[in-house]
Amino acid sequence: MNRRQMLGSAGALLAQTAVPWAMAHGTNARPENKDVLYGHNTLAAGIRSKRVNTNTGAALHILEAGYGRRGSPCVVLLHGFPELAYTWRNQLLPLAQAGFHVIAPDLRGYGQSVTRPVEYEDDLLPYSMLNRVSDIVGLVRALGHESVAAVVGHDWGGPTAQWCARVRPDVFRSVVSMSTPFLKPPTLPLGTTGKRPSSSADTDMDKELAALPRPRKHYITYSATSDANNDMWRAPQGVHDLLRALFHFKSADWAGNKPFPLASWSASELAKMPDYYIMELHKGFAETMAARMPSEQQIANCTWMTEQDLRVYSTEFARTGFQGGLNYYRVANDPRLGSDLKAFSARTIDVPACYIGGDRDWATYQSPGAFEGMHSVCSQLVSVRLIDRAGHSLAEERPQQVNEALLDFLGKTQRTGT
């Protein structure tokens, strides 16, 4: 069977991802998978766990499928916050059926890649963007791959995937960013010799948001604080209910998610976004999410995130805390840890690229102008898709449509020999 035939045969698996396994098979439990470290009763046979020393100071737990086939091209799936490799449970087998060795790591600071809870005082440098890229390069090389057919990232995994493709196009032959639009690298001004430095200071967005009639704060600012981890980890409602409310609030299930482009990077425009992005000034995440807890009936109706699925997340985050993931926000908020990225000023992403978003996901528009400007970031933006009735957790909410989009993109790039 050639690659094109394998991509075609993967369609048979797409329908299986549209509903949970138990519903499709008329039973309450999937046969136990003893090859994984979590999701024993929810992850299908053919998916296994593995610990990999990346030779970058990290030992990452991965879920993988399509292993043991010599010469299979590799696809790497990078999750966001607060997520895990488990986020890709509906993509692993369909992509493997298409002929790929599919790797989904618990990224640095997350899940089974954490041996002890990360603390705020721990060294932040390992979480810098280029170190995270090194983690992924080291991971795929440790697994025997010199190159990757595609690196796919969701939420915070999106920027990491983008930088993988920008920095090492020889390794990462194509890139998919989900939810997070393709973003420009830091800019160094052009033609400033002999000119006076600009006197206009950067907008103090935190100050402007706090000054609104309804005082607000940006969630990235909150996430970078020393209090955020304890607020979430020791939430009065518990980690399980906090995550249930968060996933619901950002999904298409919450009727208030009707995103639209914002006119500018200004407090009045940003404040049009829901509380999970632009928070009440004096509230933390626990209090914010407590007010958005779905009803028992809404939880029962949520087939894309069953209680069994959510228990995988809540068990892991209850064990590790959230600081590992929150460190990604701290890096983004600390100019010292991003100064090395200025070396890539004006550098475009020059491998085939694809953006997949949800039409109910505010992440598409949370950085005003980013979605509209992706063609200036990617020289080969092959595809842009907004999936109908999908919120932020689109790989879980609308797995069949996401898998179709991924396989279509991979089919195009594989046919052209990229």
C-alpha cells in the first residue's frame, strides 16, 4: 500500500472519532489498555505510553501510535494549557492508519513528564521558547527520526510548533497551528541609523484594563503571577470541577462564545472578550470558573469530554499542579527570556503551513490582526479552516472534522514531496 492509499484508508477511522468509543459500541467501558500510563479505560489498543530522554534535560512521556514500522514518516502533536498528550486521543489512530508514526508528548512541566510538582521558584530558563524547540528536536531524534512530516500544535503548542518550523525547517517539513494564529517573531526596527529613538512608550495594557469602568486584567498577566498556581491547584471547588468549568466555558457548548475580529490592541476592544481571557481585576481563575460551572445535565450531555476523560486531566493536574504550564506564560511575559528570538526578526515560516480554528473560539481573534496577517508570517500558507460549531478544544469537540483537515493537509504536502 502506498502513502496515498494509506491516507485514503484512514477515512474509515474518521467516523470512529466522531463519538466516544463506549457510545459507538453500546457498552460502558473500553477494554483496558495496559500499555498506557493514564486513560487505561479510554485509550484504544494501538496507543501506548513511552518515556523518552530527549537529551535536553527533559524526559518526556509520550503517547504514540503507528510505532514499529520502519520508515514511517513522523507527525508530532503538541498540546496546550491546561492539556496533556491525552488531548490528541482522537487523532492518534487515524493518523497512524494513514501511515504515520504519531507522537504526542506530555510537554515539559506537564503530566507524566513531571516527577515532582514544579514550583514557582524553579529555574524558568528550561521553559524558554528555544529550549522547548530543542525538547521536540531531541524527542524526535531520540526516537530515530531525522525529520518530521508535520508538527501540529494547539493553544500553547501552536507557538512552539511555529518556532519549530521557523528555526528548523530542515527537520519540521510542515506545520499546523490550531486555535493560535501564526504569529510574527519579535521585530528589530529597520533603518533607524541617524534617527531619534521613538519616544512613545509601549502601551501599559494592564494599567488600561484596570482603569476600565469594570476593572479587568489580562489572563496572561494573571497566569504569570506567583499566586496563579495555588489559586487553581487549591481551588475550593477542586481541580476536577475547575477544569470542567474551564473546558465548558471555552467550548462551543457555552452559548456566549460568538467571537469576532477586534479592531485594535486597546483595553476597550480586549474587554469585549469573555472573562477567561480578560478577567475581573480582583478575581482569580478559581472564582471565575466557579461562576461558570455547567449544570449536571450539561455535563451529562458533553460527549466530547466525558467524566472519564476529564478524570484523566484532573488526576494529573491534582498530582502535578499547574505551575509547569503556567511557566509558558511567565516566559511570554519576561522580555529577558525572549530576547534571543530577536535574532529571527522578519524571518518567515517557509514550510507548508495550515491553520485550523473553531468558529466559536476566541483564540482566533485574541491578538488583534494576527489571524488576518498570517500570510505575511507564512510564505506557504496552504490552508485556513474555521471548523463549524467548534470552540477552543476543537480536536476534542469536533475530532472528525479536525482529522479530515489534518489528513487533507498531510495528503497535499506528502504528494508534493515536502
